[in-house]
Amino acid sequence: MRFFQLILFLSISCSCSEKSTDKSTVLLALTDFEEISLTSEKYFFEEILNASGMVLSGNKIIVGEYHNVPEESPRIHIIDPKDWTYLYAKGRHGQGPLETFDPLFIPSSDTTLFWVFDYNNKKYSTFKFQDTGLLADSDIKIPDPSLKMIRHSFAPNGNLLGVPIEGDNKIYELDVNKILIGKYGEYENLEDYPDLTQTQLSLLSAGRFGGNEENGKYVRTSLHRDLFEIFDYKTKKFISVIGPDLSLPKFEFHKSQFGEAVIISPEEPKRYGEVFISSNRIFIAYSDYSYLDYAKSGLVSKEVRVFDLQGKPLVRIFLDRSISKIAINEEANELYGLTTDEDPGIAVFQLPMDL
């Protein structure tokens, strides 16, 4: 096992030696933030067994299930946040046409339907809200499964942006037929560690991805580094926000017939997680808990960090309970979080008006 500690000088030098010049860097300190604490009200739904994902689509909340719930159970649940009532289920389990195995939601401004990416079934599906049946309305098979994209967001022109699991580039763009038409961003070479390949750097920097198709801003977070990157679709430029911890996690790389994988020590704290981009703010769940913390106490994240669209730090929000997924209802000025306690539900936090 190799352990790498990066000091501030190295971080700055790396940002200057990258292959692409379409990038700037923000060095972050915790003293840059204001701090507030929020309490929540939790809503529990007995229909949801083992929630894996959550997205706010128009005036409805959509919750997905992990693949390990009973086969007869639906994979998707629709909730009305106005009165917190359970509306209906979607997503019949299976690997056949219009069926769903493991849903990953793609946020969309279209309030008549929602999109699901099913990595195991290698397809994109749409579900219409007006149709209360379990089956999807349409399926689009992935034309090139070798792209191995797992998280997506719509671009302003209707194309799809996504993050490959590994590779030399940070973001891919697919056209409406799901054909690759663009690659953006290259991983910065660490000159003092030439043995780290682009693939290894991409695995070490893996995390979550989210965007806002209205303002064209997108964010890649890093699950094991104090790092996230803002991508402006219009200019195709990146802003990296790094710090205050500049170290890499303790890790090992393993190769097999299926490819390369990074193994992170279970004692390593996780960093930036789920992201939501509103009209003028970036909200990112921040962890600082390890896998061992989660295994023992179910702790994932009790903090949300708020930035402006250029990466300027604004507020650290400390939460009264642990959450895994986040969404912001700008109309109601509320933050929604998928809780990680023994009886998972949706926590509702009232945000200050200036956020």
C-alpha cells in the first residue's frame, strides 16, 4: 500500500502543470464559510424499503430502491412534498423491455416525465407522471456500453453530460441518440508521482455528478478528496475547488481481467458527496465519516456546504441528522435529505431566505 500526502505547494504546482489551460483553481479554508445549524422534520413512508436515490422533479419527489429489495417490490416511488403524501409506485423489477433493475435518476426540467439510467440493463428509460403503471414509457439501449458512464445530467441543448467510471477525461457529452460527441477535461499529472496513470487519477477522484440545465453549470465531486470541480457548459472551462485537506487517501490499485480498481482503506473519511445546483447556488453534502462510521452508526453526512456558481464558499450547514442524498426546493426554500437511520425517510430543513 502506498500512502501519498500532498502539501499546499504541490497542489498549486499541479494545478499549473495540467494539460488543459481551460481551468482555474480556488484554494479553500474553513474560515471562508459562515456557519449555521438546522433542525429537521422527518417523513417516513412504509412503502420505501431500502432507498438508494432521490431527485426532485417539478413538484414531485422521486425515490429509488436498491437492487436487493424483493423482486416483487417496485423500484421507484413518487411523493408529493406539498403535503408529504405517497402517490404511487413505478418501475417493475426485471431485465426485460420497459422493466427496471437498479434506477439512477437523471434530473430534468421536464415536469411531465422523469428519466432513469439503468446501468445493469444498459439503457435509459422515461416514465410519464400521468401514467401510474409500473412499466417505463420508453427504453433507449446504450449504443456503446464501453463508455461506462454512470451519472448524468442534461445539457441546456438537450444532450446528456455524464461522468465515465474511469478514463482520461472528466466529462463526456452524448447527443440525443446517446452517441458520444464530446470529451472535456483532463486529469492533472502529479509530477512527483509519475507512476499514477490518468486512469488511476480518475479512480482516486471519483465521486458524484450533478448539474442545472437552465444555467449550464455542472459539478463533479470527489468522494475521497477535498476536491470538487465546476464545469461551465457554455465556455467548456473548469473551476477546481480544493482544500483545506490536500492529502490523497490511503489506497491500493488492483488489476484483473475486468480492469483496474482502487481500494480505499475503510478508515479513510469520505469527503464531498451528492450535489444539487440551484439557480444561483451549489449545495454539496460533505461527509468526514468513514465506511467504518457508516457500518457502526449509519453516519454518511451531517453537513452541507454552500457555494456560489464560481466556487466561492458561503455557508456550512450543520444538520441534526445524517443524510445521503439532497435536493433543494427553491420555491419553498427547503432542503430535502434522504436519511440514513434505521427507518429511512425524507428530512426537511427550512433554509434561510438568503440561500
